[in-house]
Amino acid sequence: MTILEAIGTPVGGYAPDFELPGIDNQVHHLSRYLNKFRAIGVVSICNHCPYVQLYLDSLKNIQAEFAQSGFTLIGMNGSDGNHDPRESFENMKAFAERYKLNFPYLWDSTQDVTRSFGATKTPMAFLIDSNGIVRYKGQIAAHRQNPSAQAEDYLRTAIASLFQDQEIHLPQTEPNGSILIWRN
């Protein structure tokens, strides 16, 4: 088990194109999403991370809220399935069914795309505009230590700003979640 530093795509840089299998048994290409949607949210997730489970409802709500405006969310699992069998492709399908995901869930078995994006934790969000430029990366929302407190919804705010042709005031936040473990 090795922890490596991700290469990373900076905010303002082009998102790495990808060709990854989805749990729907289709191959998904970022370039096809860019032709179809005004914005794409790629979120590094995995099956066993407790932080991912905390944000699943929020992610599904974001997908439902912005889908009619030309947005799609994409879940991307770059966890080492050889190290942790809970991250296998078959377990991804079961995870998506159990949590009724309303967005594609893709498997990055080589971890190349995950590393190119610069994902370091799960969950970690990347908002990409229709030109393929990363406009936001980091947390989905501020960690809710006090459940009754109003937390900042970073990803939702960034999407709304992008759709209103406004500047994204906070284009990057420090991700909060489980550290990705890289393959040797």
C-alpha cells in the first residue's frame, strides 16, 4: 500500500479527458459529456468511505436540482480495488443500487484519471465548464460539525455561479474526507 501525491489539474486548467467504464456497462468519455452538458461535476467517491456516505444525499440533490439546466454529476471511483475488495466493479454496482444513485458511477481501475484530476481524498469535487476548464475543486460542502448550523454548499454555489455567468468567489477549497490509497 502506497500513498502517492496526485499530479493534479489546477483550477483554470483543462480537465483530463477520460474513457472509463460505468456501472451501466457503457464506456463514458468526458468529451461526449462536454458536447452534451453546460457543466459537469466529477466527484471522486468510493464504496466504503464514511464521508462519501455523509454527502450522498447532497450529491443526489445537486444532480436533481441542476439536471434540467444542462448539468450532470459523475461519480468516479479511483480506489485501489486490488487492495480493498469492497471497491470492486461488482461492489460499485451494488453500492449504486443500494443508495439509488441518480448519476453515472465510473471505475478508474488504473487510477490514471484520478491522479490526473488531482483527487487526493474521497469525496472531492471538480466542476468543469462546457469548454473543459476546471472552474472549482475541493469540498462538496463545509463539514457540518453542528447539524443545526447552516453549512456552505461550495459545489452547489459554484454551479449556480457558473450558470449565472458570475465569478466563482471560492474556486478551490481544501478537500475533506478519506485519503486515497494508491496502487504500488
